[in-house]
Amino acid sequence: MRQLIHSLIPLFVSCFILLLGNGLINVLIPVRMGLEGTSADTIGLVLSLYFVGLLLGALYSIKLVKRAGHVRMFAGCVALGAISILACTFSPDTITYGVMRIILGFCNACAFTAMESWLSGSSTKQTRGKVLAMYNAVVLSGLFGGQFFMNVTTALDSTLFVLAGMLFCGALIPIVLSRHPGPVVDNVQIMSIKTIFKRSPLGIICCLVSGVIYSALFSLLPVFAKAYAITDFSLSLYMGAAIFGAFILQFPVGYLSDKFDRRTVLLILLVVSGCADFFVILFASNQSIVLLYVATGLTSGIIACTYPMSISETFDKLKQHEMVSAMGCLILAFAIGGIVGPYTTSLLMTGFGHNMLFYFIALIQGGLAVFVMIRMRARPALPVEEQEQFVMQGTAISSVSELDPRT
């Protein structure tokens, strides 16, 4: 195991640097557009375009890997992402930001496909779970650390775009200089949404909804924070609390979902998160900063857990040889939800105020909770010992299907 981890250090370093750049640009764009006086609905539309690119990348990344190989595909896509970020220094307008978000979503999907299949090809069935845990820790550490680069200078300065571009370029160095040639990727036929819906209606609906609420929260949280004068270093801490919650809550949620009926656990979590959404608004209005961080971390953690729970719920109804092809369909469902989430929420925020971010999320979670109860009445619970294991997902940016021990 030690030798395996040592051989993967260059890839983990590249992944960490790449996620530092992503963490910075994810906060920079909504903050910059807000300072430029852009309306919330326009900001939401631009942020939604990231998931358009993510969807395209999920569809074509395997073909690119087959054509160019892991290292060259990773290098080319990350370099293209850096170019799109640096282009914002020449023409800082809404159209440029939107094009950059599409390109960035596509490049990230391709880069993560390369890294995850590389990690999968280097690990065995016995070591895959540990490798996946380390990979998720690296991903979230990068996203967490990237927030704090916002404090280098003002968001209106082009320096932050240059810094994000430099981080993307820096991510190329360790993996390009590595001796590892990269594994061979097999093409996988994606199972249709209709087929999965017949097997697990709750799984596919939950995955779609998780895309809506995950993308809405993490895209528009800086816009919500700005309305309550949470800026600069306080904004970094606030976003960091949300990401930390998304990481740390997966451990207790994973334990509970493996020990009890998964649908019951999901229902309780949705109710708790819905209540936390209202407390976020209350604590923000009262300027109770510490309690605001805790409430936001709680609801963001549960929202982040909705995606892996939807995958586990779907896998409970599938045979093992069907899981990989089903994962591709679940990515598409999540990406569709990701396209809808930020723009729809931003329209509501424009019309009814910034608090609609959490009101809308609570409403969607309430609707999903009702659907969970309907499915619990329609189908008896699967015995706990027959449930598939919960597998931690560090971020919904990718499927991690190559590393999933269940597949």
C-alpha cells in the first residue's frame, strides 16, 4: 500500500493544485459579477453554464482519453481551462464569463475522468476504498484552500484571474513529469434513464434533485453572503465552513445509511436540512456568525450527502455488472439538475430577495421528502444486510465510478 501511495503522489499533487484553482474561481466569479452590479439572475445563468460543460465532458471524455491518452488529455484540457480563465483578464464581461464556465466544466470533467481512471488502474479491489478516501480528501482540501486566495487582492483586480490560471498551469507539472503511462480505458454503454427509473424511481429522482440543490447552494452562496456583508476573509471562512460540512458529515451519514433503512435515514436528513435552511436565514439576519457557520455547514453537508445516497439507493436495486453503466446515467441526471439549479434559484432571488436561496432549497427538499415517503409506502424496505455500501463522494464534480469499490 505504501508503494502504491508513493507512486500516486504526483497525481495527488496535481489534483490538489487543480482544485485550488477551482476553489478560487468558483468564489471569484459570483463575487466579481456582484461587485460589477450584475443582477442575481444573470449570475445564476452564468454559473449554470458550468454544468453544461460538465455534461459535455461526461459524454466525450472517454473518447478523448482513447484518442490522446491520459496524460496528454489531462494536460490539454487543463491548459484549455487555464486559457479560458486568463481570457477573462482581457474581456471581463458576462459573455466571457459564461464561455469560460462552459469550457471549465468540460475541462474539469475530462481531467477528473483521467485522474479517476488512472487511480482505478493503479489500485486493486483491496486498496480501492483507501485510494478513494485519500482522493476525496485531496479534492475537498483543494476546494477548501482555494477560497482563501480571494484575500490576496480585491475581486475587481485581474490578479485573481491570473493566479487561478497559474494554479491550473501548475497542476500540469507533477502529472506530466510522472513516469506512469496511465491505464487503458474501456468504453461503457450508458443505461437509459427510463430503465433506471423503472428499477429505482427514488434513486434517479434523488440524483436529479441533488444536482439542483447542490449547484444552487455552492454557486450562489457567495451572493447570499454578500447581502449580509460577509466579504473578504469572512467569506472565505463561510465558504470553507460549507465545504468542511460537505466533507465531515459524510462519515456519520455513511455509517447510518449502512446500519439502517437508507430511505428512513434520507427522510430524516432532508427534514433536518430543511429546518437548518430556515435557521441559516435567522442567524444571518441576527448576525450570529458562529451559529450561521454551523447551520450552513450542516445543511451543505446533508446536501452533499444526497448525491452519494442517491447512488447507493440506485445500486441497491441493480446487479453488480449493471452499476458502471448506471453511473453514467446518474451523472447525466445530476448534470441536468445542475444546469437548472443556479439559474432557477437566481430568478427567485431577483424577484423575492436573497433569502430565497435557502427557502427554495428547503422547498425542494420538502418535496423530495414527500416522494421518499411515497416510495416507502409503495415498496417494502430492503433488508439492511442486502443494501449496497455507502461510498463517500468528495464532490459531485465527477462520478468516481472508476474508483467505486462496488463496481
